[in-house]
Amino acid sequence: MDLRSFLKDNILIFDGAMGTMLQNRGLKLGELPEVLNIENPDLIIDIHRAYINAGCNIITTNTFGANSLKMNGSGYDTKLIAERAIKNAEAAREDKFCYIAYDMGPLGELIEPMGTLRFDEAYNIFKDQVEVAARSGVDCILIETMTDLYEAKAAILAAKENSSLPIFCTMSFEKDGRTFTGCSPITMTTVFQGLGVDALGINCSLGPKDIYPLIKEVLRYSKVPVMVQPNLGLPKFIEGNTEFDVPITDFVEYGKKFIDEGVRIIGGCCGTTDIHIKALKESLEGIIFRAVKPSINKSIVCSATKSVEVNGVKIIGERINPTGKKFLKESLLQGKLDHVLKEAINQVEAGADILDVNVGLPGIDEAFIMEKAVREIQSIIDTPLQIDSNKPKVIERALRAYNGKAIVNSVNGDEDSMKAILPLVKKYGAAVIGLTLDHNGLPKTVEERIKIAERILERALEYGIAKEDVYIDCLTLTAAAQQKDVMYTVKALGIIREKLKVNTVLGVSNVSFGLPNRPLLNKTFLSGCLMNGLTLPIINPLDEEIMDTIKAYKVLAMEDVESKDYVAHYSNIPKRNSIEKLEDSRKHKDENLFKIIINGLRLEAKSASLELLKTKSPLTIVEEDIIPALDYVGCKYEKGEIFLPQLIQCAETVKEAFDIIKEKLSREGSETICNGTIVLATVKGDIHDIGKNIVKTLLENYGFKVIDLGKNVPYEEVAEAVRNSKAPLVGLSALMTTTVKSMEETIKLLRKTVPQCKIMVGGAVLTEDYAMAIGADFYAKDAKESVRIAQTLFNKI
Ligand code: THG
């Protein structure tokens, strides 16, 4: 029976950890587990067999890191490693009933703009692996331990476009309920099921107890089977050994609880062995499980770190649109996006929930600019985007580049339009706006518009797009030209909402083209539309009157329960003329460096710094503008208001500013901004240096001199560097449970050779207790914390 059919009526039990089993069998520090597929196949086959004997019905190939980035330097061809790994799994299975999942873990490098790897490069690396898997007849592709939604998307697309194998994809979450790069369970679920995976869920990082509330969230939103592979808790350091803190009884008990809640695929990650899988399997014998069924059908769109549920009125900002904006037109034609980015920031600050992005102009390479705009906007703003174009090429480029679930604006009732656009919407898991017009144009009568809406919805469903992802736009006409038709739109809107129960969209500002006092017409029209069931008005959020109308409507429609927002906003606020307010807000938005940094406007940091240097000394700029901006951003990060992508974006912006400032300093040769020297290293045996690199960027931002020794650094080299540089602080990172031991060894040597140097440590599996147990002075839970540690330490000196 193929895996997809099996999954319909059965619980799938995965194996436990490969790494833990290898360690128990003597895997040495720094050895690559994947190489053993070739060098010691019997060992790998033996482990697979132990899991099959324990009763799992799917095993995972030993290919977690078998990608060309990580295997570079292993001495073996990556494809050969993958082929052998699959052979080993097949050899262990023999003729027993057991599926084989081809494993793909993260690449170990961050994708642009957070890192330097291009999205297409990541895609191609995954594609190479998928091709091997597809050729060899495994039963599915397992993409696991992902922490970056964008990387997961690259892997899923690679699997989808180069094989027809089922795709399972799971991410790793931290205690705060987000992945390392800020993805939430809802966002993951929304994006993965949009991309058409066969199963999704959570693995690694946390123990079953901490995963439990997160998986319940996933189950609430998922329409596809949900899967869990927990760690055996966080590793603990006991008498020189790494041990995990979850007893087997808890692991099994939670296993049952997961199945009770509706999980369909279960197994173990770090720390688990065949003993755990056997116990789990036995406890699940005869258990009654739930059918896979979505509990709720919600309309959700999202960026990488923010989900917006359309459960009432949500505001779509209209301003990234060259219509009527000379400045925007000119800069777009030159390929510049600075105005687009400013429009994005202003609209979000004014309260937009979603941003429409339209860059269509005669003589422009729309697909190219659209992709660029999507990339740039999503690097500084977490508001979900709406791709405004009717050209399939433009839409596809944008959807591919978008890190989240976008809205496509738009398709219409014409068969050609639907045939071209709807498959793209389905493939990339977007939502779509259907315009009630077709090849005959916009029908006059209300009835005909409704018929077209029904046709679009029907066709969308045929393509496998969910009803809640279809939004209908009955099209606003301009009162100046087609006065008698304005009310038809309002009527059609009401009937469509009532009859089809879909969300509705309107470009509200269209109504007032060519007439004076446009805001008055806009808000009056808007008010009527809202009363008739408009849920997604496309408006100008910088127009205060129109925003006031929405706030008022939310009170009347009981969307603003107990009028809390309304009261908070309007009580005791002296009402000013809205034009004055608009002017005011524009005036305050002078482009100073502080604002540029907190908004992550990388491209503008250089010129702003040069401008500032005309009136301020370099050190004053660091003190008055840069450090306060970094502190502000750091504070928002700590509060969970922004996430890693935004933090990095701001840090990169500061880098640009620093380049200018350093240049000036070196020319003057007098002042210095060195706050002290810090040595950083990812310890021996560990090649995961993403976290260390972020720490480096941030420390440099704060004016520290960083000596970066790189990754997989021998103990002696760390000690040597500290001795030579006389650095009072060293930072060590290790991602894996296996390499924390190596961290301890490094600390031991440092204590012996450079006892005066303080040591801070960080990494995914570390905890405060663990850090202390291996003899560190400080535990840095994230990059921001490492800055605080450095500041405290160097202030004392
Ligand atoms: N339905 C859907 N999408 C749409 C529309 C729609 N997208 C485009 C448009 N209509 C909605 N967006 C706008 C954007 C700008 C204006 C009106 C609608 C506008 N611009 C001013 C002008 O042209 O004079 C310029 C404003 C300025 O300079 O500040 O009015 O109906 N699905």
C-alpha cells in the first residue's frame, strides 16, 4: 500500500534518533554521521534494524546533513552518500513492512537577507537530494528540524517540483512558541498546507511537554495529518555524559496524549532510542485515533512572522501603486525601491493589516521589479502582502519569492484568466481575489456579477483552492463617470456576502476619482460597503478620516468588543483637522539615522550617516543615534514584538552606517570606538555557526572588536587567540548535543592557560544550568544577551 493510502487509516510510527544511537555506539566528536553510510554501512543498517524491530512502520535515512554544503570537505560525493544511505535503509528493511523516509535537514546557512545563501541556491541544493531520493524509490521526503520558513519553502518546492513523493515537513520551536527565526505554529501550518505538504508538524528542540501546547495550535489549523517527533527534553550534563531529562514513561504518556489530540504521525528525535519507540508502539496498540479533519476553516494570510486572520474588517493599504504618484513612477522606472519601502512603512505605522503591491507601469520589467519589491518589502516589514497584477508571470515570480501566504490580486471570471492564475494560486498556497467581470467586461446587473462570482468560486474549488481563500471583489466604479452604477456594487456585495459567505474586497478610493474632496466620498462609500458586508477594503491608511470610519464601524458591528479600541483611541484626544495631522505625521518622519535603523532601511544608512557627519562627530553619532536605535530594536526583540529577521535587518543597517563612521575615524586617526576585544568561536566538531555569526554582527554593532575564529575551531586555537589578543572575554557556541562536550573541553583548556579571561557560551541545546555545569561564566540565551554580558563586563574593567 502506498504511504498516502496507509496514512488515511493508520497511525504512522517513525523511528527515534539516529545521532543518539550512533553516539551510544561510539560516534566520535566531529565525525559526520552521514559519512558512515559509506564507511560503516553495517552500523547504520544495524540501527535501522533496531528501530524496525522496535515496531516503527517508517524509518528515516541517515541523510540529515547530506547536502553539498555540509558534506563539502567530507571527502565523498554528496549524491553517493545519499544513495548509500537509501541502500542501507533498504537493506535493513529486507522484506518487512516498513516505509522509508528520505531525510533532509537544514543547510546550516541562512538565506538572504538574513544570511548570504540565495533562495535559488538553497532550492538547488535540496533539488540535488530530492533527485536521488526520487530515483531510488523511497516512500516520502521528510524535511525536518527547519527553523527558517523560507528554507523550508525552498525544500518543499524542490521536493514538489522534482518528484511526486509525499512530503512531510516539520519545524523546531523554542520555549517561547516560535522557531529561531520567529515563525509561529499558525504561520507554519498556514504556509505548509498551502504549499501542499502531505503532513506537517514539530520535531526536535523541545521535550513532549513543551511541544504539547504548540501541537494543539497546529492541530486547530491543519487540514493535513499532523506529525510530532519530540526530543527527550533538553540535554543535561551528568558526570561527563549527555543525558536527557524526560523519563521514558513521560515520553510514552505524551505519545498517547498527542494521538488523543489528533496527531497521526509520531516518533522521536534527539535522545530517543529503539527502547523508546518500542514502548511507544506498545502503548499505542489498539488505540482509537481521530480522523484527520480541520476543526476550523479560517481565512488566514501571513508573512514569515505574522499571521492575519480575516475574521472581520482588515485594512489593505493601497499606496504601493504608481497610479497618480509621479515620484513613485519615476523611481520605479529607475529600478529604485526607496519610495516603495517608505510607503510600506508609513502604511503599516498608520494601521494597515495587509499591503497591496502594484508596480505595473508601461516600459517596466514588471516581473523583475515585482520580485525585487516583494523581497525588499518583506525584509523590513512583517505585514502580509497582496500581489497586484493580472500577469501570470509577474504573479509567479512574486509568489515564489514571497516568504508567507500572499493574496493574489487578481483573477476574473474569464476562462483564460482563471486557467492561467488559479493553478498558481493553488501551487504556491495563496489566497485570491476574484473580480466579477469577464471577457465581456463588467456586467451591468447585480445578478450577472453574482453569477461570475459563483463561477470563480466554483472553478477555484475545482483547482483545490479552499473557499476561505477566495475573496470576491464586485468592483467599485467612479461616481464621476458612472454615477448610477455605484450602488449596484454595494448591492452585489451584500448579496455575495450573504449567499456565498466569502470575504469581500473593494478598491474604495476608485469611487472618487475626478471629484473634489475625495476623502469625503471615499469614507461615505466605505461606510455603506462595510454595512453591506465588505471585509477587505483597499484604502489609503494615511487618510485619517477613512481610518476613523473603520474604527467607528468596528464599534457598531461589535468587532471592537466593548468599544475598547475606540475609547482608547478617542477619549481625551483633542480632535484636530485631519489634513493638519497628515502634514504633522509627514513632518515628523524626517529621515534621521535612528528611524532608518529601527526600520531597517539598509539602503539609506550610508547617505544619512554622511549627512549626520557634517554636524556631529563620529562618536556622538554612535552614542546618540546608533546605540539608542539598537537598544530600541533590542528591546522590541526581547518583548517578542519583532523577531530575528528584523533584528538582523537592523544590524545590517547599522553595519552600513558604521562603514562610513569608521572611515571617518580612520581618517582622523584620533577617536576610537573600540569598546573592548572579544574572541568568538564555534567549538571543535561543530559546523553550525549561524548563531555565532549573529552574535558577531551585533557585538560589532555595539562597537566591540570581534576576533572571529570561525567554526570547528580546535581547543588550542581558541586559547592561543585569547592569549595573543589579551581579550578579556571569549564567546563559544555549539549547536549540537554532541559538541557541547567539546565546548567543555575548550573551557577546561582556557581555564588552565588564560584563567583571567571570562567565558560566555550559547547555542540551541544549552541552558543556564548546563552552561554553569560545564564551567562557563555566562550563559547568553541569544545575541542580544551576549551584548548585555559584554557591556556589563567591560564597564567593570
Ligand atoms: N480592486 C482590486 N484591486 C485594486 C483596485 C480595485 N487595485 C488598485 C486599485 N483598485 C486600488 N488602489 C488604489 C490606489 C491608489 C488610488 C486609488 C486606488 C488613488 N491614487 C491617487 C490618484 O491616483 O490620484 C494618488 C494618491 C497619492 O498621490 O497620494 O486614488 O478596485 N482588487
